[in-house]
Amino acid sequence: MADSLLSYAITTGVFIGLVVILSASRAKRAGKKRQTLVGNSEEIKQSSA
């Protein structure tokens, strides 16, 4: 009984850790896209015109 509970806890922890890592890397990529869009030369031209 204790072994199955321990394996369930480990599996759940690994799954949650994986979700956290994947969502963090996705947010990081989205942040990089926003930064490059802000620095886009076309947008700078349009905003100054």
C-alpha cells in the first residue's frame, strides 16, 4: 500500500514538474517574440510618422 502511494506521489510530482518547465519555456519564447515585435523597424516608422 505504501509503495503504491509513493509511486503515485513521485509520478504526480514528475508530471507537475514537467508542466511547470514546459509552460515556463513557452512563456519565455512568447516574451522574446514580443520584444522583437516592439523593436521592428516598420512599427518604429509608423509610430514616428
